[in-house]
Amino acid sequence: MKPINLKIQSVLLLLLLVAGPAFADDPDLTPETKPAGANAQPDALKTRRDFNKLKRSTRNIYKVTMRSTVAFRLQTALGYISTIDLPEKALKVFVGDQELFKVEVYERQVLIKPITDEPDARTNLVIVTGSGRLAFDVSVGPPETADFVLDFRLPQDDDLLVKNAFDQKIQEKTVELEKTYQGKEKKLDETADKISEKKLKEKIATGVRTIELKKSEGKGEVQVNLLSLSQVADKAYLRFSILNYSKTPFKLLKAMVGAITYEKKFLSKKESGMIEIPSELELAKIINPDVYEYGVLVFDFRALGKNEKPVFRILEDTVAEGSARNIEIKGFEWVS
């Protein structure tokens, strides 16, 4: 077939640019509302996006995770440049057919454009970076379905994004629950007063010592916060809160307070055992999802020795071995 006259080709390209975008990847056009014959290009575009696992940021610009086990599909267009943005410098770039496509490399950017009139031109492209190899199956198509920019990121950056999103979600949930249950602080004081009244035959108004604690630990989307430790005569009251932001209830098995003993070996200290202090617990048996509960441990106060440090443990009752969300907090401040 003879090449198309350049003037005719320019007119056709202009018509394609004007008319094409009206139907290109319009989310409001369903198969029933799209004009006849408009399905072929969007279907091909959707297939390529699904294969590449493209995440769209703006029109014709995509964010992609680097993978060395696949050949990414990249569609260019006559008269347009497609850009491959890399997270690191391109060390080597190879193109299968340099007579069909022009490739230029600028540090972390690789530019590719077709330099042929053939509408079905195709080649492969290989980029080598410090983290591995990227392979591409490059083709030519209409501008409205072309890939203008493929913005690649490293796989570990994806992990960081997931972690940041998870941390943000937890923070938002914590703030939400704290607002919802902020009135429970007053209820906690009332509960502690009731317990002390029950344990002591007469209320002691003097000699009360209280330490504010700011220690917290979490496991499996369950977080425990130590709030305060109070001593009233020979009794001690350890106040804490437990936040369950998981999707499953936390069934309480036991909560305890004790002292870990340390043995000095050479220049370091090593745990040699634990002494549990008998206590009574005031806390709900089940902490449902999205619930913020307060608890109090009441026990006979005792001073800690030089080689002892306090420990608080809360254990979950579960039948699945190894799945318990047991939480331990060590070394918090103690009433001296």
C-alpha cells in the first residue's frame, strides 16, 4: 500500500484529535450510551490498564509499581511523546526497532515517540536500573488512548504508602473514639472511688499519692494505655484504658501486675523471673470493636527492690493457638 499523502494524513490526524477525546475513557458513557463503534478503543485501553495494574492520577498519566516479571504494555501515538518516569537513574536502555521509534534518555526519564507512518508499528523496549529491569511492549494507537506518562515507583514505596495509610486510619479512629468516650474519664474516677470505699472500711482523705503514667503498647489493632498509679494507705490502684479498633471482639482472660527481677551479668542485666502481685480487676469481660474501655487493678501495695521493675500484662481468651493479642508493658514509673 502506498503511503498516505502528508496533507491527507494531517487532516485525518486533526479530525482524530478533535473527535476522538469526546469518547475516550469517559466514565459517564456506558456501553448503552456510547455511539456505535466507540467500544473497541476503550476496551483495549481498559485491558492494557488492567494488565499493567495502572493507577490513574490524571488523564493519560498513570502511577505504576516496578515489576521485572512482566512486559508492560505502552501505547504511543503519532505526533506525541510518551514519557517513562523512573524512581532511579536509567543505566541502560535498549529498543528493538530504532527505525520505527525514537528513544531519548535523560537521567530518570525515558522518552519514546513513533517516527513512522505505520499505524500498527510495534517494538519492544528494555530499561535497566539499579533495582532491576523493566520490559515494555510498545505499540502505536490513537492519541485519546495513548499513555502520556508512566510514573514508576519502587515496590518498597508501595509498602510505605500502605503503612502510612494504615497509620493515618488508626490515628483518625483513635481521635474519633477518644472524642466519643471522653466522658468515661469521669466515670473511671467514680469507679476507683467505689472500689476504694469497698476495700477500705473508712475513706482515707489524706496520704494519697498518685503518679500519672504515659505508657502504651498495642497488638493486633488493640491498644492498652497506662493512665495512673495511686497509693491509698496499703492499697494501690493501677488505672488503664483499652482501645479495640479491630473488627473482632477482645475477650479478656486475665489482667495482672507484677515485678520483673533482673540478674546482673557482666555489664548488662538479664531478666531472671517475675513475681505476680495478687490483684482484683474492674473491667468489662468483652471489649467490642470500636470501643474504648477503662479498667482498674487493685492490689496490696509493695515497694520494688533495686533489681526489680514493674510489669503489666493483659491476656486475651482465644481458642486459636498463637493468635492471642496479649499485651505487656514494662518499666513504668512506680510509687516510691
